[in-house]
Amino acid sequence: MRQVNRTAVLRIATTYTGTVIGAGFATGQELLQFFAAYGSKGLLGAVIAGVLFAWLGIYLLHLGHRLHATGYHQLQYHVCGPRLGKMLELFTLVFLFGGLTVMLAGFGSVYQEYLRLSIDTGLLIGVLSIGIIVFCGFRGVSTANIVIIPVLIIGVIIMCVHSLQYHHLSLAILRIPALSETLLPNWLVSTLVYASYNLTLGATVLGPLGTNTQTRHTRVCGGLLGGLILLVISLLMVTVILLHLEQVKSCELPILFVATIQQDGYVHLYAFTLIGAMLTTAVASLYGCVEQIRSRWQINRAKTIIGLLLLAYIISKLGFTWLVATIYPFFGYVALLFIGKLIWNALGGIE
């Protein structure tokens, strides 16, 4: 019987999940724009995305282990070749920084709208928390996820199950039409773009995790668990959003709106859950940026962290919804190059 290191499996699953479940996911803003906006077909999209997360997450872990990867660039160069890999490396660096600004903007929105504090207070708390964890290195990143992600998952499930209990869920949810205005041409393109940018973001931690995980079976279990968690939570949340689609289609924080109309006690509980979600993805984004910049330009680590956080603080004031709708689709299209080649290699058994 094959031995599985349960702590390692949990570390992989929580770090992977925490990288994907950021402000956009946990607030429901991403799930609204990329899935629920397309009506009932968004449920199928969420299932397809979850399967891709599990399958390609495992593949990226194996690849990271074989390449002894310390960051995402080794994976991209190996999968896409030097020319395309270099272009993707630059785009990914920009996207990681963009993801950091989105998370900080989410901090500001939650603190202002639901905790009754100023946006600047939320941003400052976010900057300090993210900086402290990233200063601790990769061990600090993965440890933060092990602590925060189980709490986040429980909070999301409690809120979603409570919502479903008060609605008569029926086959009618399979007949909900798409909104008149959507971010992308159709539900399938939207699903692939969503999976592409999240898997590219996930590669920033899956590469190093694969390097540090010696047994193949542990990598398989960790990637599979992470993918299944993402599938279940996204399905629950898309279902809840669809049940309130007309009410939340213009909301900046859809799931928090649902929590508000259910019961006041859920608002503060879920607000703190959201803060944890933003923190884990922001940490992964900043860590990926810092390690890539240091490996290329040999800039002092502390100065890099401080400089990136200050710049992200300034840009985050553009607003949460605008940043999600602008940064994610653009990079998702670019990331399709990487994910398409990754799928081709995975189907062919190429490592």
C-alpha cells in the first residue's frame, strides 16, 4: 500500500486552493462575471473548470518536481519553448502584480462597505499583513494557507448551505437565461479564460510545491484534493448567485450582498472570511513577483517587496470591479497559449 504524507497533501491542497480563491472568487465577483452571467450554462462551466484545476494541477506538480522548479518561469519555458516562454514570463509577472492590486482593492471594498472603516485603513492593513507573510518566504506562504483556507472553506459552505436551505432549489435553476451583457462571447470561452489565468497563477506555487514533494502519489492526492475543493465551492457559490442573479448582477460584492439579506450575523463572519481569501492570493501573487524579479535582476528582496506593495497600494484605488473586469480577461486570453500547450502535453503524456 502506497504511503501518503497527509500533511504534505494538505499543504499542497490548501496552498493551491488559497492561490485561486482570492477576492474575486470569494466575493463572487469572478464567479458572477465568468459563470453566472451565462445563466444555467455557468454551472457546466464551473464543473469543467474544476476538472481542469484537478487534472492540470497534478500535471504541474509533477512537472515542477521533475524540473526542480523554484518558480513559474521554468514551467513556462519547458512547456512553451524559449521564445513563447519568455513572452509568457513577462505577461505573468505583470499579471501577478495586477492580481496583487485586485486583492488590495478588495480589502478596501470590504473594509469600507461592511466593516465601516475607511478604504485607506483596509489597504494599509492589507499591505502590512501581506508584507509580513512574504518576508517569511515560501514556508510562510504555505503555512498561512494551511491556517486560513480551512476556515475559509467552512465559512463559504455554511453561508451557501444556509442560502440553499431558504430557497426551493429545483430543476428551474437549469433554465436560467444569460444576462443581456456578458464579459466574454460565450460560456465556454469564459470558462477556458477563467481556468487559464487561474492555472497560470497556480503555477507560481505548484512548481515549488512539486519540487518539495518527493512521492508521486502525494502530489496526485494534493492536486486532486485542491481541484475538488475548488469545484465544490465554485458550484455552490455559482448556484447561490444564480438564485439571486437579478439582485446581484450589479453588485461589487455579490456573496456579501446575499449574506446581508439572509441574516446580519453572516455579514461580519463572511467579511472576515473574505479578508482571509484576499490575503492568501495576494501573498501568492507578491511572492511570485518578488522571486521572479530577484532571479532576473538580482534586486534586494526587502526593497522589492516594499516597492511592489507601495505601487500596488496606489493602483488599487482604481476600484475592485473595474480591475477584475479588465485585468483577468486580458491575461486569460494570453494564458490560453500556456494552458493549450499544457493540455496538449498532458494528453500526450509529455513531461
